[in-house]
Amino acid sequence: MQRQPKEEVDVKLSLPLLAVCILSLAACDAAVVVEAPGPTATPEPATPNPTEPFTPREVTTADIPPDIQEDSWARLPTITRESLDADGQRAFDVIVNPDSRYDNGLRGPIGMWMYSPGMAEHLFPASTYLRYGADGNRDQRLTELAILTAARALDSQYEWSAHEGLGRNAGLEEEIIELLRFGESVDGAAVPGLGDKERTIVQMVRELIHEPKVSAETFETGRRLFGETGLMDLAGLVGHYTIVNYTLKTFDVQRTPGSRLLLPLP
């Protein structure tokens, strides 16, 4: 048998190996070409632009979920005084009486509180103090500023829509209301009526709701402007409206048909 030269054997052995390498490289290139693109980030919901016109929407009966009771506009019916025991009736009378802002009867989230008469009996006087002060002379313009800031930070359509008019009636400037409505920053904002007290209230309320704690700078500014009691009362007011917000969400309390929704929420 004639022996092939070594060089010829090497060449013949190399050709199949070279072909395999070429095919492997082509497969890798093809994989790169057809590789599916990675997942794209989900776009965040669009934030309402204050330069775009916002038109409040009127609540219709079609907006009301099927599990809502028409006497309370919530998931549970309005409690009657006659259905309560002696302790419950005492709590009821703390809220519904001629000198109360609920002299015409239970309504809204406070109406749901009466499903825990003991809680309602203690919380309602606290809410009155936090809103109006011990003597009823608390500055309602600044109080409504804090309430509207909290309502906006909590995305509470009910509370904002209930309090926008109250804020306006208390003297809160339209420019401040619009700043709050769209969640704009107070830093450097040249807005009529937005002084140090107003900026500090807005900043503190937003930090209370959105941050792990109030910053040292905001705390010291609030302490200087409002004193230690005023600072605690402001924190208490925000805490109260957080309880109100949780009540609204638990019982799905609705704005009544015919009323207007004044926040630009989905």
C-alpha cells in the first residue's frame, strides 16, 4: 500500500475541521442576529401637566359600584341611633348634635366610624380639635392648606373634592390650590400667598406621607415657625386625615352623584 505524504494527510484532516469551525461561527452570528430584544421598562403613568386644561368631572350613577348602599354611599348602610345600645347612643350623640358640624346626621367616612362607637367617641373630638383648635380659632386657611396637601399626597379624590371649596372659602389663593392640585414643588415657586409658613406646611405634610421621616431641616423650620405644640398638631392633623383616607378606602365611600371630582386622577 502506497503511503501518502504527511503534508497531504494534514491538509485532508484540516479541511473537515475548518468546515466545522466556519459553520459554528455562522451559527453564532445567526444567533446574534435573531436574538429577541430584552424586555422594555413599563412606562410610568403620565403625570397630569399643569399647562394642560383640566376639567372636573361630575359623578353619575354609573360611577357608583354595585355594592354601595344609597343611604350612606358606602359599602355599609348608615347606622341609626335606635339600633345602638346605651354606650353606642352616647357616642352617636357626641357626633350628631345641634352644636356639631354633623347636626344633620351621619355622613361620609365619619358615618362609617359609628361601626366602632368606642373609636368614634374618642376620635371625633380629636378631629374637631385638630381642625378648629381648642377655642375654635385655628387658622382655617393654613388648616385647609395642610388638608389639601395631604389629600393630594394620598391621591384621595374624596377628601380633595370635599375640601377644595373649603380652602378657597378660607382664603387660600387659587394659585396655591393649583400648585397643590398638580403636585408641583414649592421650592422657588413664586406663588401669591406662598410664604415660609405655607411652604413649610406643604413640605412637612409631603414628607410625612412620602418619606420615612421628616427631615431635620423641615422639623427645625416648623418648630421655629409653629412651636412644638403647633408642630405636633400639624402631625396629628395629617394623621387624622390618614385615618379618614383608610376609612374611605376600606368602605369605598363615594362622592354622591351630581358632585364634582376635582383632582386629575385616573
